[in-house]
Amino acid sequence: MSDEQKIIAKQLMESYFQSQVGGNMMQNRAVYNQKPGEIMVLYFISINVKDDSPGLMVSEISGKLNVTSPTVTQHINSLEAQEFVERHADPADRRVVRIRLSDKGKKYIQRINEARLHMFVGLVKHLGEEESLLFAEMMRKASDYMLKQQELYIRSFFVDENDEK
């Protein structure tokens, strides 16, 4: 690895972590009054449950979001208390509980989506259409790369840690 590559890599790391902080600000409790995990669960349900489907099981949500079922259950309990989600018995198997957005939850997600869209329209105006398209393409490529490398990185980190012992 050359010195120039290291310099560029450090700039990428700084930009990446700065974008992560900015992304976390979009999930700020003061703005949305929800934990980031609750918003993540709401989004996941809104994307994956259509009006004519019975909803999702907690295990389906936890498996796809890569969090434990008890964590998802805590989020669902809180969201249900706020009337953003509803629990329903599965029509095919009454022992199975399905989760769906309530009308209030659908409106809430719609408001968040509209606010975020407004913010990104502002970004398009700031960068210009051409740079925005390029930025979106580069972010997709970077995200794909980072996801592929994540497992290798974590595995090598723990291997190196075990070598030190």
C-alpha cells in the first residue's frame, strides 16, 4: 500500500464516519421521540408488509435486521403502546402473532419519509443533479464493498486479537 493510498484511505474513513454521525442525527430521539431501533423496525415493517398481507413475525424481523428477538419485542411493545403497530393472530395458525403498522404508524412513517425526502432534495440542489447521481452511484458501490468486507474484517480482527494472547 502506497503512502498516497493511505492518505486517501484516511480521507475516506473521515468522510465515512462523518456521514455516520450525520445519519444518526436523522434518528435523533428529540426529533422523532423514538429510539433508532424503533424507527428501524417501523421502516422494516413499512417496506415489507403490504396492505393485503398478514404481517411479520418477530422472528422474521429480528432475522432480517440481525438483532435478537427480545430486542425486537421490546421495540414492538413500545411501538404498540404508542399505537404505531398492531399485533394480530395469523389467520392460518392462531398461535402465530403477526405485526403490522397501524394507520397512525403509516402516517408517522409517511411524515418521516417526506421530511427526509425534503432534506435530500436540498442535497441535490446543493450538489447539482450530475454530482448527486455520481454520489449515489459511489455510495452504492462503497456500501456493497463494505458489506462484503465486513465479515472478513471482523474475522481478521478477532484472529489478530487471539494471536496476541
